[in-house]
Amino acid sequence: MIKIISKVTWDDVMYEIHARQKIEEGLKAADEGQFITHEEVKKRFSSE
């Protein structure tokens, strides 16, 4: 069953679509090995 909230705006709908697309892109990239490790992120930020 789908819940419909009566006070949803088009901005809410567009945000939800955009967020889901970005999550799907991120999951696909991770599946393809296109990511960096947490340790690499820490190194990059600590060297600034």
C-alpha cells in the first residue's frame, strides 16, 4: 500500500526523485569499483 501525504509539494517530489537517482548512481559506481577508501579520504583532507 502506498501512503499519500496531503501536504507534499512538487519540491518534495523533485527532491525525492533527485535523491534516489544520486543514491542509485553511487551504488552503481561502488559496484564498479569507482570509490576511494575512508583512509584515503582522511589522508586527502589531512594534507590540506
